[in-house]
Amino acid sequence: MTYTFFQQYWWFLVSLLGALLVFLMFVQGANSAIFCLGRTEADRRLLINSTGRKWEFTFTTLVTFGGAFFASFPLFYSTSFGGAYWLWMIILFSFVAQAVSYEFQNKLGNFLGPKVFQVCLVINGVVGPLLLGGAVATFFTGSNFLIDHTSLLDSLQPVISRWANASCGLDALLNPWNLIFGAAVFVLARILGVLYIINNVDDADIRLRARRLLRVETAIFLVLFLTFFVYLLVKDGYAYDPATGVIVMEPLKYLHNFLDQWYLAVLLLVGVVLLLFGIGKTVFAQGFVYGIWPAGVGVVLVVLALLLCAGWNDTAYYPSTADLQSSLTIANSCSSEFTLRTMSVVSLLVPFVLAYIVYAWRAIDKRKITHDEIESGEAY
């Protein structure tokens, strides 16, 4: 197995983690709809305890996603997480606020009241998916950074990458296409959150309100996602010559990626069909409560296809709008062959970790959550 193989392999693993993270953001999506679905304090507590069973999965996957990027593509980690730190710090602070809100909203001595912490959960439910989606959109639209390897010789500031302005990543929010994709991810998280609540909460009124909300959110998501996807297919992309490393603008680059890598197009199509099937059957079959599973698998496949399209087929996955040749590719931003090879051995344990997650999930969800359980047992 060659160095190139390990580079491609680790981009696949990072992309898979990113896809799983988007699925697991159903927690944020459900939390953003607390006051839409929960008309009473008892209903809201039921919803919060439903997502409270799963928020650790999302937080752990977010940390693992960042750790995998750091280990396999350290130049991206230092460039994005180091240069665009205000964008990432806002995301992380919103997740910290989420963890605190779950634990303290109903603790003795909470002089702020439960509603303040519930609002914090809503803020995380909006800010987390929106900004994460905007950050991922920069894989296609580009970011304002510079790479200078000679700066390593600077004894005062030996830093390879730096942001080209003082915004520290917040300038990504000025690009309307980043906002459109971020909004699409946010609405998608709400759709997954609604599907999860329908599956996990045994309450007829909440399920009725959730089905009504699902129709509206699906219509909004289709408009946002299709708008961005059409833009992606017709825009110029960032290609590089694997022999020289020179980066050039290529018309219709992402369309060419899907045509050249037809299996990614198939993956995307199957994912869209599964997502729409999960939503459609939940909306039109009143007794069907399992839409989260086909929709969730569909989301993982769609996001995986998009992220692989961003990095495979000689594509710069993190383009620089300040200097085209500073753009990051799988080849120029990855760890050494020894590091990737060693980590690949460790990655063989991933299926066992996933199997444990499935086992833990099934054990937690053995019984649907009800008002009686909240009133009689230990709850948030």
C-alpha cells in the first residue's frame, strides 16, 4: 500500500466521521425545536430528557472528528482551527453551554430557572449546525488564509499558516453560499431531530406537532440544499496537478468529480432517496415512527459523498481565496507516511467502537421515554 493510498484512506475516515457528526446533530436539531414541540413545561422536560440520552454521542464525535483531522492532516488543523479560531471557539462554547444546561437546569440552587438553560440548549441547537455547516461549506468556497513554509525559519514566530485578515474566520459568514449551506445543515438537523423525537418519545400530542413541523422543515431544506448543490455543480473548482502540486481553477470541477467518480454520484443518489423515504413515510403513514433510521443512513451517505468529492480526484479540499497556491490538498497537508501507516493499524478498531455504540444505543432506547418515567425516575 502506497503513501497515496493512506492519504486517500484517511480522507475517507475523516469524511466518514464528519458524516456521522452531521447525523448525530439531530440532538441539536431537536433542542432547537424545544419550544415548538413542547407547549408545557412537562412536555419540554420530556423532550430534553430524550435528547439528553444522546448528547454525549454528538460531543464525542465532534472531538474525535477534530482529533482525526489533527493526526492525519495537521496543516489543515493548524490553518483552520488555529487561524479561524473565533468561528471554532463559538461552536465549541455553544457545545459547552449545552452540556452545562443539561446538568444544571433542574438542580437545587439554580436561581436562574430552568428556562434560561433551555434557551441555551436552543442557542446551541441553532449555532452549532449553522456554523458547522458554514465551516464545511468553505471546503468548496474557500477561506482567507496564507501558507508560508519559509516562516518556520523565523525564530520569533515560526508559524506556517496565518489568516490573511483580522476576522479570524468570521469572514466566512459574509459569504452567502456559506450561509445557505449552513442554513441547510441547520434545517436538516431539525428534520433529523423531529424524526428522532417521533421515534423516541411516546406522546401522541408531541408526535402530532412533530409531523406538522416536519412538512415545513422539509420544504425549506429542499430549497436550500438544491440551491447550494446546483451552485456547486456549475461553479469553478480547485484542481491540482499531482506531479507538480500546482493548483489551478477548473470549470465545473465538482461536476467532473461526480462524473469521474460515478460511485460517489450513486452514493449521493441513494442517500437522497433514503432521506426522502424516511421523511415521506413518517409524514404520510401516521403509525410509522422509524423514519430516523433510513433518513439517518441517507444523511451519512450524502455528506460522505460531498466530503469525498471535496478532496478526492486531485481536488484542493481547503482552497485559499488569498493565494491560490496556498490551498490545501490531501497530498500537501497530510502527516508522514509512517504516521498514517501506524494510525491505519489503530483504525482497524473502529468497527468495534461502532458496534459498542450500537449496543449502547439499543440499551438506552429499549423503552420509549414517557411522562411517567420523567416523574418517577432520575431525569434532567
